[in-house]
Amino acid sequence: MFKRMLIISALFAPAITAVAQQPSTRVQISDDVVKIGVLTDMSSLYSDGTGKGSLAAAQMAAADFGGNVRGKPIEVIGADHQNKADIGSTIARNWYDNNKVDVIVDVPTSSVALAVQQITREKNRVLLISGGGASDLTGPACSPNGIQWTYDTYALSSVAGKAMVARGDDSWFFITADYAFGQSLERDAANLVKAGGGRVLGAVHAPLNTQDFSSFLLQAQASKAKVIALANAGGDTQNAIKQAYEFGLQRQGQGQKLLALLLGITDVHSVGIQTAQGMIATEAFYWDMNDESRAFSKRFLEKEGHMPSSFQAGVYSAVMHYLKAIDATGTDEAKAVVAQMKAMPIHDVFAAQGRIRQDGRMVHDMYLVQVKSPAESKSEWDLYKVLATVPGDDAYRPLAEGGCRLVKQP
């Protein structure tokens, strides 16, 4: 296993270094290097939106920071956790114990993120989660060493879910990925639907990496629910949308609407705008928001051949903020760095007014978007209309309601 991990690291993770500049006698960087490990899905259903693109985003952040912190070089490595908690845990332990990794970044697949969060706490390192979405990561499973950066299942539900219920789409049926992320997303969405006066008519749980959704879609159709909600992600979402389109799910006058609770720009591009047009989604980042996002995304496109997903943009932002905290404190000791990260506001290409709460939730604006029609789209990646900007305090779960033991009650 270690041999496989090291081979992956060698293939996908070139180090980024630079000449030291004005070293300080007060700098306390362990092993004289800041080492970043991008633990992600390099080869399976989440690799489009995370994977090599997340590794590239971390490398871009290191390079943009100047390649060093207080004269100490930055090194970026990567590995494929294969969406398996045991493999992810093994890689994380080896990175911390033998490779002297200071921070692990990304970690799509919430079951992997939950396992790595516990190991990170035990080893007193730092975990910056961009791909993992279960809201429990900043709830009952919160950690003083972990920060959930890009999104979570509560925000996905509160933005698109609330918008659907508000316009009368108040009966729901879920097709759910049968693991921690899907279960969390279904739970959070169902609670918000019920709180808005809606009803949940049923749910069916599909194994991770399902290729054939036909039986699940038939059950959803038979429910007569107004909303068929996909509580899955990546390749599972793409397959479900394509097959729903083939079923004519939204073209038979049944009044049913397909809602992908987690739909990213790489998913829309893969499915095709003809198939996905009109769908509502929640996004944390869109490349065409402003001049800064367009400039960053153009550089990413030139490097990777596609526009960045919100997860990949989140990796860039999280790594930059982490490096700023080390620069400010002169140390890479986990508790000091996390405290500094929480003390500093986030204003960058990803978030205009971000902040990190006691529970490790990075709070920032989220966006309600709709997939354009082919006639509306002017270029290959011109895929979204931004319908609304939802302030972070409205999008994310209130601090006192998450059950995080780190939260100090008034």
C-alpha cells in the first residue's frame, strides 16, 4: 500500500520550491519545509471536480505565494484515496508519521474525510476540507485541527432546497448515495423541506459508483413527488441526470423536477447543456463572477484544460490562507496556525467576505444558479445564470445548532 501511495505521489506531485528570502531567526518551521498533501480522488467518480485539478490548485497557490514561507520552501504532494476510508487513513498516517506532511487538503468522500479528521487531530496537524461535504464534519465530528472550506450538505439544502420549496415544489423523493455524504445530504435537505412546510414522500439508497439508475428513477417517478432530489455527487450525479433525461422525466407533463443537490460545473460540462438546461443548483464558486475569478480561472484552464470546480477553487483559497497564517505566526505548529487562520478574514478569488467559525466552518456567500439553455450559452464554459447570492450566515447552519463541542455557549 505504501509503495502504491509513494508511486502516486511521485507521479502527480512535483515539489514547488523557491530561493529563500530574508529568513527570520524566529521562524519555527518543522523540518525546514512546509509540506502540503493533497488527498483526493484521482481515478474515480469524483476525479472530474477534484483529483488532479485539486493538486494543480494547491500547486498554483504555492507558486503564487512565492514558493516559500519566511524563506522555507513549500512542497506539494498528492495521492489517490480511491474513495475508501481505510486507504485514505493509511495514506494520512504515513504522510504524518513518515513524510512529515504538515497539512492535508481536499479529501472528497465524507467517509474518508471523517476518518482523516480524527487522525489529524491525534497527530496535531491541519486538515483543510474542500471536497468532503458532510455537515457532521463541523458538527458532532468537529475538530480543533479541521476546517471545512468550500461547502457542506446543510448549505446545499438551504440554498437550492429552500428555493424549490418556496416556489411550490413541496413534495420530495430522494435518490441518495448510500454512504456518509449522501445520508447527511438527505437528512439536511429533508429537515429543511419539512421546516418549510413540505413533505418527503420517500427515498431510495443507491450504492456508490452506480452505473444503472433505472430502478431508482422508476421508484421516484412512481412516488409522484414534485421534486426528485439527487443526494449524490460526481459521476453518480452525472449518470442519474443522463438517465433521467433518457427517461423523459421532465418532458412528460408529470410536473416532476429533477434537482441535483450537489451539481458542479464539471458535472454540467460532462452531462451537456442540452441535458442539464434549466436545472437549479447551489454553487460556492463560478468562474465568470468578476474580473478576479475570470483571471484565476483562465490560468487554471490553461494549466488543466477546464475551468475550475468550486472544490478546486476552494483548495486554492484554503492553501493560500494557510500559508498566510504561517507567514504571520512564523510557525507551522497546528494549533497556532489554525488560531491565526480563524483570526484572519478571507478575501480572495474564492470568497469576498469569508471567516472561520469556532466549529471549523468557513462561512462565505453561496450562489443559487440555473443551467443555461444552449441558446443562452455563448461559449463552452458559459453554463450558469446566477439567480441569487445567499449570504453565508443564511446559507450555513447556525453555530449553536451543529452540536460541535468546541462551540462556547453564551
